[in-house]
Amino acid sequence: MSDLESNVEVVAKAAVMNQLPADGSGVRAESPLFHAELEVLAKQGPQQGGVHLRENKLQGHLTLRCNQNNPDQLAAVETVLGLALPIQPLTAVVKGDISIRWMSPDEWLIVVPGEQTFDIESCFRDVMTGHYSLVNGSGGQTIIELWGPDVVSLLKKCTPIDFHPTQFPVGKVVSSIFAKSGAVISRTGEDRFELVIRRSFADYLWLWLQDASREYGLVIEV
Amino acid sequence: MSQKNRLGTGGRIDRTTPLKFQYNGKTYTGFQGDTLASAILANGIDVVGRSFKYSRPRGVVAAGAEEPNAVLQLGATEETQVPNVRATQQELFDGLTSQAVNGWPNVDNDMMSWVGKLGGKMMPPGFYYKTFMYPKSLWDTYESMIRKAAGLGRSPLENDPDTYDKVNQHCDVLVVGAGPAGLAAALTAARSGARVILADEQSEFGGSLLSSKELLDGKPATSWVKSAVDELAGCADVLLLPRATVNGYHDHNFLTIHERLTDHLADKAPVGMVRQRLHRVRAKWVVLATGAHERPLVFSNNDVPGCMIASAVSTYINRYGVVPGSELVLMTTNDYGYQAALDWHDAQRKVVAIVDTRQNPQGARVEQARKRGLNVITGSAVIEVQGSKRVSGVSVATIDAAGNKVTGAVNRLNADTVASSGGWSPVIHLSSHTGSRPVWDDKVVGFVPGPTVQKQLTAGGINGKYSINEALSEGVLAGLNALAKLDLPATEVVLPSAADMVEEASMTLFQIPHLLPTSKAPKQFVDYQTDVTAAGIEVACREGFESIEHVKRYTAMGFGTDQGKLGNINGMAVAAKALNKTIPETGTTIFRPNYTPVTFGAMVGRDCGELFDPKRYTAMHKWHVEHGAKFEDVGQWKRGWYYPKPGESMQECLDRECKATRDSVGILDASTLGKIDIQGADAREFLGRIYTNAWAKLAVGKCRYGLMCGEDGMVFDDGVTSCLGDNHFLMTTTTGGAPRVLEWLELWHQTEWPELDVYFNTVTDHWSTLTISGPNSRKLLSELTDFDLSNENFSFMDVHQCTVAGVPARVFRISFTGELSYEINVQANYGMHVWEKLFEHGKQFNLTPYGTETMHVLRAEKGFIIAGQDTDGSVHPHDLGMSWCVSDQKPFSYVGKRGMARQDCMRENRKQLVGLKTKEPKVVIPEGSQAVFDPNEPIPMTMVGHITSSYYSANLGHSIAMGVIKGGLSRMGETVYYPQADGRVIEAEICSLVFLDPKGERQNV
């Protein structure tokens, strides 16, 4: 860990740090929904219902801001991730365990396996040129997967977005209000969605989702 | 006397399913399929309420949303009380409990009715304005009496046990109303694959067809309704919403639908079910097929129970198998009105007479009546009704062809029911919600929708097209029009047809003349719910109210919960006549949302109780809860406020927390502070422009405090920003200011300085910030890290990366307490782990958690400001004595520089922030207290400033305060006074803001 314990002065342009405890350190990670005890609910709660929920926790969340008209940057992203930045607004791409969500014309959310975050971040710093920013936000948000026959009915209670397949096909992503908070909503299957939500709002949204799904039955999975 | 008015057969009710219900404490029986109103009428109940102003007995008049009288209080228990329910729209269920709302002490024996008997002279229009406005101080007394007498229903005193929610919908075509026109429009659109929502306020689709005896292609109309509904139900993209009233038509084709999912099942929603749902619909196109309401005629005593609109009589007979009386007199201005008498006669009850105001009617229905041998009296009118709690008879007289005066002798007829039809008023409410002004149509004798301002189409009755065939074909046309606008190909729809009936023109007549002038004749009611009479409207016109809008406000016409659905057009006609104008010259009638009342439950949805507003938590929140923290709301964040031990008062707790921090070490969860990651080659330049101080020379690994001002030069946020790399900074903001500051940065970057290469990202939630503060904080931290924490290696205002309790951290040596402090930032997933480790190792140092209150005291001891508490948008950095934090040497300008240079910002004697020390050391000046220089000055005293922060400091043993004083910075040592509301005057000395450790040695150790 000695290379980590350095003054930030040694980092030239931007400070990049491995933010994960070393393997075997025994440090407990608490995801934003840690206190909801989803593992217990998955075992003891209902096993059938119209909506299924799972927290896809402790992933690496990297926000990339760069210029989509800069071919060098686009090429660099592909080099690092093996996946091209989705330039088409409101779309997301997935390859293996890496996904990229279009957030705005100069902003993308890259989700990678948690333990790869630092390597990928470092790799970006080596390969990317020009003006860009890359920010690790892994601790600040989590992903909620929702699926089941009533998932669209549930979502219609939460956000004004139109989820008709012609308007919101698989692969679409939007950032919108969700209840009185917000979420990045993407469709990963006909009856399958992912929400990226902020840590501090996670408890509120967890309460909200439990409440809104009551009439359909909520099944927790891990 | 069980259901004496119920027919043995017929109607859409299920006689095998009897339902018990209560009305005014008595139990009655109705059938599945009844409305509360049809069940009330079936049981021969005449009086359903007392009128608003005159306390006259009132009965059911209509059969739908337009009902003005049968507005009841529902609910079997306190928690399920619902006011304002129209009995005509409430489906009957077993155990329904209802109550008339007005009538004191009860509807049959009303103590207020003397007012009604004494009549118009006692309560002329404008009565309330004229009588109760003076003296103003008594209005509260008057109001409660008027409310009790008027009986407007009441809200429950206990929490509603039911769940209500909201849902967002989108569609190509929203069809409002599922009568013939709406069904045809929906079918046309749905067959072409459009996304359709069909909503209707009734329990089943069909509208007027449900109570019609007309045949479609030789079959009952309801069989076509069934096939149409079945087909729609089979379409994937069609949403059918019965029991759903489209109540509001808002901008951008946004409409709200109030759906009642369980109101027809029980007093309380069955377990697991939502009671009511508000649909928020964004429709590409809207087809209004809302139909029309029949207009009653205005004649003397036309409000006596037993007076009804003609179509309602037909509906009760045909749909509910209820004949609401024994002997009918029908008065009509048109052919269609005859249907009520035909239906009555066919139900084997006596039609006393059909009184037609027209001289020589010969239409198809007229001939049908004659063929049945009914007594048709032409060129005549019912000029007055006898009876009080029920019609006992009518006075019929001939009238002239224009309907202006009585021309012949008066005949008395015995009858217990008077049905009247003055024609139909299109239901233009939703159209007028959009701002479209309705247009008077002489042929329709009513207002029809004016030029539309939205993506709106109309079909059927709303356009004054009342025959089934016209309604069906208008519906198809609207559907086709919508498809064309949507660029969808149309599929053919073959319509059934009804037999054409010869219908003659109706007579344009609203108010029936009486032998006496209107002002002297027995009351002729225009608006039942607000007790507005024709005479009242005449008075209003005589008193100079010429615009219908003014007449309405003066008389209260249309101001009831029914929005004057029955009365508005009649009222306009009476006003027009009094003013010698035409109706369109008098004005138009427009409506506002909502079409019928919407419950608060539906409006609130799930945004109540725990879900009322998001509560934001830090990663260590559970620890705070478990350790007895009291919480303070900071924006939506729940921040630990203080951590009392059992039996400890708040002040004792604060004293302990403050002392522990200064004596040893305290810990604060500072995770809620806003954090913004700033990257880019121009990040430093950008900071220089947005902050008041200089940033050009801040070295990597160093932190600096910054002040942020608006263009006006006034402080709006502050915080520490650290340089993590040449092109990389981390800005902190106040907890409440975080989103505002991020928007502020983006605003200036995007609109003013897009040429600067810089990006901003919020990382507030990403980092947990654990602040340890106090002389032992270094010792504590050294237990958890191998990093060299010596003052030489890790000095004040440094930031370093190191591992704390096994977790990589960014540690900032910055201080808001003036003590040696470390702000430990770790990824929030590990915040709790590090927090707990700190406590494990902190025991030996009496590590004490403290909350926002102790934080406030500790920083005040050092004179550190809190933006938003010590500043209020009128304070610039110099006012705060923080000129050291303003650099006018920067090559580029900065936000607020010009503002601070304004004449008013430069003048002498501005209010400036200073410290204040009370003469009595234990007295704490209340925050907000106003300062005066001369305590003996008579009121109004010259106020020279106020207290912004004030605490008792246990560390100093006396109270401390911060406050603004005019010219305060040059008044050090002077005395100011703070007069209190209780008469005390607190004396204080102006002093430096820094009460403790003026040289700042403690944080530099």
C-alpha cells in the first residue's frame, strides 16, 4: 500500500486513487441499501409477485465527460473498454459486465465491476488525450434492477416517462424525476429495467418502491 | 314501505342482490346496480337536503354529475367520512352509510327554515356582503354560523385509512366519455392501432345508451355497447377506465383523471387495493365526447322535491327500474322531453299532463304521446308548483308564443312529480379549461366549444348533436381526424343505426312567466345549490352588475360544488332578459378544473406520511440513530443535531460535546457538505472567477477557503476547495447550497465562459466525510494510519492520500472549530467501517460525537460564519470583515466584483458583522433580536442591527453572539442594547468575532 500513501503532489494533472480496501483487509462494505437487509428479505419475503427487485451493488461508477466530436477520445474509450461510447442520445450499451449510459451530450456513466474501477480509471488516464474529466462516483450511487410482469405499471407511478415499447425500447436510458427524487432509468429487457439512484436518496426510494409495488407483490432477490 | 317506487322488471339492476344501506340513520334496501340516488328514490325518500341559504327542502333533481341537491356525507366511521358525494354518482354497496349534510338539526325539521319562509326580503343577493362584512371583527362568528346552517359537509377528524395514488399515462388519443360518440371514436382509433384511453365517469360504458329505449339495427342499444366494449378490451394498446372522471384539461394536452377503484365496493378499500387513483395523462390528441346536460326550466317553486329534469326521470325508469313518483306533469319546450312522459306511462304510472310551451307541436314523440292517449296541453306552461316537502300540484296557464307572459286562466292539476325540459346544454367544461371561449349557437340554444387552443376534437352532444345517429357518426369522424393528425392509416368502422325520428324545433325558453312579476312571484330557482333565484339575478342587474361574471359573483350563481351545471345558462338568460341583451352579449360561461370535486386523497397520492418528502441519509445514519442522536433537517438531509445521554438536557449535552472537543477530540459526520469535483486545464482560472479570492498560486496538495458571491456582490456560499492535481480540484459547499452551487458553476461556464476547459461533477454522495477535531485528533488518527501525521509532513491546510483503518482515504487538515482537525474522506461504502474503527480507538481519548448544534457553537467561538445564517443575501465580504478573502488583483474579473463596487456597498455605516459579549455572562441573546444604541428612545426605536448567531459557550463560560451592527467594525468596545418582547433589555459590548484563540494557534499545532 505504500504507493498509495503518497502526497497527491506526485500526481501531475488529476488525482486518481484506488479507493477500495486491499483484498483480505476484512473491511465491510455497506452499499446504499445495506440497512434494508435485502438478503434477509430475499430468504424470508414473498417468493412470488409482479415485481422483482435486486440491488446490483458495489459496482464501479465512472462519470466520463468529454467531447463526442473528438475522434481521438472516442477511440481511446474503445481502447480502454472495448466498447464504443453511445453517441445516440438516450441510449445505453452493454458488453459483458461493462455498460455505458448516455447521460447528456458530453457525459456518460460507465459502470464496471467494482474491483476493476481503479485499473480502468488509470488506463483512461494513460490513453485519453485532450480535455476530459473522469470521476469515480461508486460510493455515491447504486443500481436497482426491477423486473416482472407489473414492472411497467410500477414505474408509471414513479415517473412521467412513457414506457411504451415504441417510445422506450430495450437499450433506452433516461434521467428523470423518480417519485420526489431522481433516477437514471434504463430498459434492459421487455419487462426488465435498471435504476441508478443516489446513495442519500436510496432509503426514500426503497420505501417508495416497496409502497408502490404493494398491489403487485414484491419479490426481493440477491 | 320497501322500495315503493321500484318496478317489478326492467333496468340494469340485479334484483337478486339486495343491498342494505343507511340514510340519515335509517336502514333501507336497494339493489346491485343502483346508485345511492336511485335507491333513495326507490324507497320513496323525497328530501335529501336543505338549501344553502333559504333552508328549503330539496330532492333529487338529476341522475348524473350535474346533480345540485343530493350531495351527501358518506362514511360508516369517523376515519372514512367523505363530504361532497353526489348520490347520483355513488354506486350503492352493502352497508353504505350516508347522511344529508345540510339541515340543522335535521332535514325534516329544520330550525333554519323560517329564513326560507320569510323569504327573499330577508336574504337578498349580496346579503352576506351587505350584512356580515361589518363589523369585520365579527366575521369569524358569522362565518361559523353560516357554515353550520349552510351545511357544506365535513372532513374526517381521523386519518384516512385508505391508499390513494397517482399514475402517469401516455396515449395517442384520449377519448372522454363512453357514450355513442365516445365509443365510436375510440373504436375508430383503436382499430388502427392507436394507443387509446377511454375514460367515463360512470360505472359502465354506454352513456345515454344505457337508459335509451331506441334500437340500433333493430337490437337494444346496449348490445352494441357490449360488442364495442368487448372489442376495445381486446386491443393491446387500449386502456379502459370506467368510474374515471376526466376532471381537468390542462396545458400541453395534459389531463387529470380521477378514478374511483373501490368506492363502489365498501366504505373502506379492501385490503391491498388502492381506493382512488389520479391518472396524469399526456395525450397526443383528445376527443371530447362529453355529451350534454338537460336544462330544467325556471318556474315558481321549481325546487320542491318532486321537480326533476325530464331525462333523469327516463334514466331512473329505464336504467334503474325506479319511477320516482305516482302522478307526473311534464313541461317541455322540445320533442325529446316527451320521452319522460312516454317512459312514465309505459311504467304504468299516471301521466297527468304533458305541458308543451310550443303552440302546435307535431313531432314524432308528440304523436306517440297522443297515440297513447296522453293529455298534451300546448301553448302552456307550469307557472307554479304547490307543496313543500313534495310536489302536491301545479298551476298551468297558457302563455304567449314568445313565452314572455301568461295569457289565460290558471288551472290546478294534482301531481307529485314535475319533470321539465328546457333543452340541452353541451358539456363544454373540459374544453373551456383550456382557455377556449365557448360560442353561443342559436340553433343548439346553448354554448358549444369555441376554437380549440389544444390538440382537441369534439364529437356528439358537446357539439349539440343529440341524436344517436349523429353522435355515432361524429364519433367516427373525430376518430378519423385524430388518426389523420397522428399519421396513422384508418380502418373502416361500420356503424349501426337507429330509426330516424322527426324532431321539430324546440322553443327558446328558459324562465316561465308568472302572473306576478318575477320579484313578487314565488321563488323561481336558477341555481339550486347556491339558492340563486331569477328575482335575485334581476336585483343584481338592477344594482348595476352588467357583466355575467359580476352577476355570478354577486349572487353566487355557479359557485357551488356543481359549478352551476344546471343553472348557469338559465341564469345568463334571466340576466340577458333583465339587461335587454342577447345571451352572447351578456357574456360566456366558462369553467375551471375540476369538473367534479376531487378528494384530497387522490391529489396527495402517496406523497404523505413517511413519503411526504425524501429524507436523505449519510452512510453513518444508522449509528446516529442507535446512539440517540436528535436530528436536524438541513435541506432534505437528516443531520445529527446533538447526542444527549439519558437524562441530559440539550444545553448540558452541548456543553459536554463542546468541552470534549476542545479538551480531547470530537467527531462530526460532515458527509452532507456539498462536494464538487472540478477537472480541466482551466479549473484554476474558473475558480478565480467564481470565488472572490485568489487561486492562481494554490499548490497541489493544498486547501483554501473561498467565498462565493452573486453578481450583486453579496455572499451566497462558502467552503474549502482543495487542489488535488494541476487540473483537478475538489470544492466543498454548504450542505443546503450544494445543488445551487453546482448549477451556478454550470451556468457561468455554459453561458459566459464556455471557452474555459473545465468540467464539474457532484461527488457529494460518493464520499463519507468524518471530521475529527480536538487536541487529541492526531493521536487518534495515528492509531489508524501509518502515514506521517507530524505537523511538518502534514500541515494545516494540507490534503494527503493515506489509508485509514484499512480504507484508502483523502484526509484534509482543515478546521471549522479552530482545533487541530482532520476531515477523513472515504468512499461512502466504507464510511461506517471507518467511523466504527475511530470509536474503537477513540475510547481512550473520550471520542465524543457531536452534531450540528455543537458545530455551530464551536465555530462561533472562532467567529467563523455560516453562509445563510450570518448572511442573508444583503451582506458582502467586507461587511463580514472578510476583506482578506477578496482579491482585486486578479487579471480577470470575478463574480461580485462590480456588485461590491456599487455606491451603496461602499458607503459608511453599513451593517457589519461583529462579536457581541453580554454584560451578564450567562444571558444568551435570542437570535434575531434587534439592536438599538439608545434603550430609552421611545417606540419606534432606531434599529441598528440584529443578532445572527447566539449561544452559550461552555468553553468560555459565558455567552457569545454574532450580529450585524451599523458601522460595527469601527465601534469596538461600544455598548448596544437588545430590547426583548418581555420588556427585558439585554446589554452587550461590541467585540471581535474571534472569542477563542485569537492567534489561531490551536489548529496549527
